[in-house]
Amino acid sequence: MDIAQELLNGNRLALSRAITAIENEYDEATEIMKALYPHTGHAFVLGITGPPGAGKSTLTDKLAREYREQGKTVGIIAVDPTSPFSGGAILGDRIRMNGLTLDEGVFIRSMGTRGSLGGLSHKTADAVKALDAFGKDIIFVETVGVGQSEVDIVKAADTTMVVLIPGMGDDIQAIKAGILEIGDVFAINKADHDGADKLVTEINMMLDLDGVMKEWRPPIQKVIANQNIGVTEIISLIEKHHEHIKANGQLTQRRTERTKNEMLDILNSGIGSYITRNIVDNGKLDGLVKDIKAHKTDPYTVVGNIMRSMLK
Amino acid sequence: MEKRIRVLVAKPGLDGHDRGAKVVARALRDAGFEVIYTGLRQTPEQIAEAALQEDVDVVAMSILSGAHPHLFPKVVDLVRGKGMKDTLIIGGGVIPEGDIPALKEAGIAEVFTPGTPTTAIVDFIKNNVK
């Protein structure tokens, strides 16, 4: 099967196989991406992040249904953490979106972080492109939401929604680095629980204290995802942000940043593979380490030599 | 090489609990697989479609209710029908020994009944996945 061509023709199996090729770095992945690239740039990418248990997947399910009611087609990439010990993962976001499985206008793919430091990698970005080229109007990228990956989400998405829940212990959680800086829209899920209003106030106070004069004040919306309450309101806030960044040129800016970051990521990945193939895998590294330990040479000289031979 | 074996753990039919499926899911994760678990009360159509979207190497079904003679072959047909010819399809749960030959005839590669060590499932997958 000519995966790229079949994908562009609307073949779902081809789309699935393309994402697999991307994930596993098959040889044909580069050719597939080259063929798909001209057909990308149309989809609106929505990033969704937040702590585990906040209800991201449930909310994604409800948002996807609303978009479907509007006649839009939807792609969802749900990222879950890969175990650094076993290399395995439980990809359990799909379970919250069962009702969408048989909707032909929705395509859901679960991905493990597979050791990517930030939680998202250029592979996720490429998977987004595959869905984009396939013709999806809206693409959700839903991630783990701890630490670094929150920042990565911003790089991958046009609009980023942060999902929080009340009662997560100390309010200091909300002001830790990252969360407040990356949210374009805040959803306070499980808003029927104690502390919801308090959390809204706290986030507003933090946003007030924000030293940088931002022209977009992130709105905060209370929702109860599993009861479908507040979902329509969230959609209109997302749309508002979308219109805002289209109008003031920020959308183009973000996408340019994204292209730059993706390129660097692919470049670094390529260099890393080269090093693995030509120095680690063939045993050369062991010899070099031996020499270094025997003080015959030092790491800096060794690296200098490697770089010189690489760049010849 | 970044390839991971991807397994869909699925509960077709109307089982009331998924304790066994979750035990298997965890064992597979610990063996380095990526496990997609879709929860209780799945229809064969949902299972086959999820298998396609996730491009899994293995579909591992669990049934406790006795509906396996009907549901297991149905899933095999739907998965193959979607063009996934090489996907390994296995089953487990409360399945009488006498039913197993017919299931294998219908395309279930192996059946793992209660008491099977999870390592046996892991090894079977590693040895038979395409």
C-alpha cells in the first residue's frame, strides 16, 4: 500500500499505518511525511493538559461530540506516560471516549511518551500532521500534564486548555511553574466539588499578579464534564481565542515557532541516531571509554574528534 | 529502533468486572508492551475499530460470561475484514477446554484460561507477533 497516497484518499487503515511508521521511525516514515507535508496546515490544534485525574479525556470526549454536532471532523491524540523501567505503557485515555469509536468522523490514537523527556516529541507533531493531511478539522492533543510536557504542549498546539480540579491539596500547586503560563483557557472540572470557586479566585489572583502585560486574559470556566455541564461555554471560549490569535497574527507566529522547533527536534533526533549507529551500536564507544579511563585521552578531545569526522 | 508491541485488551459482551483483564494489562505493560484498554461492555464493532485506529499487533479479548463462541469469531471476522491480516488475536477468561478447538478454527491463535501464568501470555505474544 502506498500509505501516503491512500491516506490522502481517506483510507483510515493507511492513516493508522502512517502514524505507526512515524512512531517506530520506520525507513518509509520520512518519505510519508514529505508526501503529506504539502497537505497540512488546515487543522486547528487544541492542546489539553492538566494533572492526572483532572478529567481531560472525559472533557475531550464531550468537546469532540460538540464539534461533531457542528459538522466538524475530529482527530484525537491521547498521550500517556511510558514506564522508564519497563518501556511499556497503559494507554488508558480511550476508555473515556468509547462513544466516539464508531463515529466515522472521529479518529483516536493513543501514544506513549516512549522516553521523550518533555512528554511530547516531533513524533506527536508528525502524527498531528498525518491527521491534518487526512482532513481533520480539529485535532486534540491530550497529554499527561506534569512538568515539562505542559510547555511542550504549547509548542504543538494553536490553543492550549489547562484542566484543573478543586481539592488538589495546597493551592501552591496552581502557581507552580508552567501551568499558569501556558493556559489560554482554564477549565475547572468537577466543579460540583468543594473548593471550585476558591480555585477560580486563586487563579484569577495569580493572573492579576502576572507581571507581563498580556493582551489575552485567559478565561476560567467551571465545568462538570461527566454531566456535560459547561461544555458549550468552553467551546465558545476556545473559539474566541482562536479568532483572537487569527486576528492579531499570533496564530501565524505560533505556527512559525512550531515549525522551527519541530525542525530542530528532527535534526537533533537525526544526529542522535547517527551517533547511536556509528559510535554506540558498533562498539566504538566502549573502546573510547577505555582510553578515557586509562587517561590516554579525555572526553572533550574524544568528542572533538567525533564532531570533526562527522562534519567532514 | 523504537518499535513497541501494541496490544488491545478488550472485553466484548456484558461481563460485570474486568479484574482479570487488568491483571493481564499490567503484566503486558511490565513486559514492555503498550497496552490500550477500552473498558467493559465493548461490541465487536468497537473492538475492531479501536484495533484499526491503534494499529495494534495483538487483540487480546477476555470473556467471563460464556459468550465467547459467538463474540470471539465475530471480532476475528471484523478485524480481518478491515484489512488487518497479520494481527494476532488471542483470548482468555472463563472458557471450557472443549470450546477451544472451535475458537482456534475461527482464528483465535491461543486461549489462556484461568491459572495461566502471565509470562506464558507475554512469551506467546513475543514469539508469534508479526
